[in-house]
Amino acid sequence: MVGRNESSATDFILVGLFPGFQHAILLNSMIIFIYILVFLGNVLLIVLIWGDSRLHTPMYILLSQLSLIDLTLTSTIVPKMASNFFTGRKTISWVGCGTQSFFFLMLGMSECLILTLMAYDRYVAVCSPLRYPTIVSPRVCLHMVAACWIGGSVGSFIHTVYPMHFPICGSREIHHFFCEVPVLIRLSCEDTSAYQLVVVVTSIVLLVVPFSLITASYTLIFLAVLRMNSVKGRKKALATCSSHLTAVSLFFGPNIFIYMTFTSSHSPEQDQALSVFSNILTPLLNPLIYSLRNKEVVAALMKLMGRCGAS
């Protein structure tokens, strides 16, 4: 009630994560604990990559960008969610909602493109190893990374500004724990079916097309790996690619369901559960997937721990 009484006419009310859940304090505390682990894990991975000259290669540059995206994405969602829950103030301003939606979409779109580039990087490394230094040089990699961030920003700006101007005639309660395009569309009293078709088309471009390219890349990689004579080389290629495929599946699966279907076809509870999995749990798993199955990252970690122990 405090949030309702102090809110202005343009504020939104974030209902929160599973508001009917009996053990809400335990659930939110667990989310905060996971967020701390996400923060520490991804910061550590970024420090390892940029602090070890052996990891200054296109593959690890892309991995550091993935960690940066995951770190920023969870920081866009969790602190506000935790603040609303523990203070009892569930409101978010119109500007705050638009800002949160923009950064969430920008980071999500950028991650789609980064994961696609990571698949392309592995494809060139395995299928054209002699041409790899020329095709995917560090300079080319940095240009591709910049294109991902710019593309994500432009796409996010369009899909934030447009739905934020839909008229809202009734309740301004958002049945979610953060501002997101599908839940904002539900609040509008205007027919949004045309815009939802635009969202589906955009999702095809940013989810289905990248996922298809990634699948094609790994199909070619596996065919190339099967032709390798070196057992050691085959194992290394499969280990690297399997970790990337795991991250891809965890990211694309929930997002394809949320954005490739009309909002009326799934409940707020389904959206929340998939959002927790995709935007909070996956950023926790990514550092584990890439570090535990990667000898170079483990070696850089051992080196860092050795320095800390010596000091």
C-alpha cells in the first residue's frame, strides 16, 4: 500500500517475483545470493582474460564480452527487484521502467549476436585453422564486437520507445519483477496485435536466424572433427564447442518461447520462471561452463592464485 499511495499517475507497480509464493523472503534471498555469485564469477572471468596475455585472442575477447553482458544484465534486474521487495516500495517510474527495458533489451540482443560470433569463431578455428589468424584477427574481432553493441542498442531503442507510448487505461500493475516489452504490452488498452507481429519478426531475425547459423556452424564443426586424425585435437575441439553449445541452449531456449509467441499464450508465472532461468541462472552457469571445461582459463586462474599466495 505504501508503494501505491506514494506513486504518481505515471508510475508502474512491479508486483515482484512470484508474489503468491509462501516463502518469498527465502526466494528473494536466494536470488540475491545467486546475483552475488554471478557478479563475482563474471568479474573473475573478465579479470583472468584481460590479465593474462595468453588469453588475448578473439575467442577469449568474445568470452569476456559475454561475461560483461551477463554481469550487466543481472545488475539491471536484481538490485531493483531486491530493493522493491525489502523496502516494500514496489513502484518504478515511467522513465525508470523505460531505462530498465532499454538496457535489458540491448544486452539481450547483443548477447544473441555475441553467441553467433562465438560460433563463427569456432567454425573458422576448426574448419580453416590456417586462415584463422587472417579471417578472425583481434582487430576484426573488436570491430565485430562493436557492431554487436551498436546493433543491440539501435534495436533496443526502437523496441523501448514504441511500446512505452501505448495508452494504459486501467491498472498499471506489471505482473513481473522487472520492466519488459511483453509485460508492458499486456497493460495497453489499445490493440497491440500488429506490434506483437513486429516483435515476432524481430525475434526471428535476432533469435531464429542466429540460432540457425549457430546450428549450421556446429554441424560443420562436428563433421570436421570426425575427420581429424589427432585424438587429442578432437577432444579439445569437442570440449570447447560443447561448452558453447550448452550456453547457447540455455540462452535461446527460454527466449524463443517468450518472444516467439503472443503474450496471451503464456501466463505471467511462466514468463517469470523462464526469466529467472535465462537472465539469472544462466549468467551464473556461463563462467562455470567455460572455466571448468577450459584448460587455458584454469591455468590463468592457477597463475592468479599463485600470485596471490606469493604476495
